[in-house]
Amino acid sequence: MPWLALPFGDKRKASLSRTFKVHGIPSLIAIGPTGRTVTTEARNLVMIHGADAYPFTEEHIKEIEAQYEEMAKGWPEKMKHALHEEHELVLTKRRVYGCNGCEKQGHLWSFYCEECDFDLHPKCALEEDKGTKDDEMEKASPGEGWKCDGEVCYKA
Ligand SMILES: [Zn+2]
Ligand SMILES: [Zn+2]
């Protein structure tokens, strides 16, 4: 590990646990440059914000939360999506989720159906049309070895 670590079973663990009131693992405590505890809730902050949570100060968290609100401006609060026709998807702040569209992980904003536990990245939910267009363009492109001169296509 690239950070300082105590060997497993080291006796100093008990005093660290007492100092930082560690009740369960995994636990992450952020300590500032002066040695002052920034937060004992760093684990939750990482769960919500990922690496953006660094350096964990209250001001920084407020700032990124404001950025997230800003990000969601212009997105609909609710939408219907072809991948989930049964219910409306509601713009929801989630922690970590798996996108049911692209199957990659997402965090924070999701177009979400609580009833079915169905998530879509805002990107996946809102850019559906663009994807379709790209597919069509691919299909429309001329086959290899052909040249198109205006309306006429001929073998090159
Ligand atoms: Zn996705
Ligand atoms: Zn649903």
C-alpha cells in the first residue's frame, strides 16, 4: 500500500480505535495537515462522492453538492424511458448503483424506479436518441470498396 500501515494485530490499533471512536469497519477518518480530525465520516463521503470527496472538509462537500445541483439543472424530474416502460423514472440522488442501461457503475444522480430498483445514468437516460443516430449512420455508410459521388455509387 502506498500509505503508512500498521501490521495486522499491532497493539496500537486499540488506541487508534479509541481516539477516533471507530465502531465498525471499514472506517475512514480524514485528518488535516495540522493533525486535526477533518471528519470521522469519510467513508460515507467516499460512498456518496467517490474520489471527489477529497479533502473531506465541510466547505468542500458543500461546494461539490452545489455542483451536483447545478449539474441536474435542465434535467427532467421524471421521465419515461424505452428500457423501462412500466413506470416513470424519477431523478434521484443515489449512492452507488449499477446502471440498467450500460451496466456500468454510477453514483449520485440516477433516473430511478424505486419499485423495481431500476437505475439509469442520466447520460444513458437522456442520450438515447444520439445512440440511435450513430447506429443509423453506421448502417448508411457505404460498403467497403464503394465510392459515392453524389447520387451515384460505383465500385472503386
Ligand atoms: Zn449507464
Ligand atoms: Zn419500475
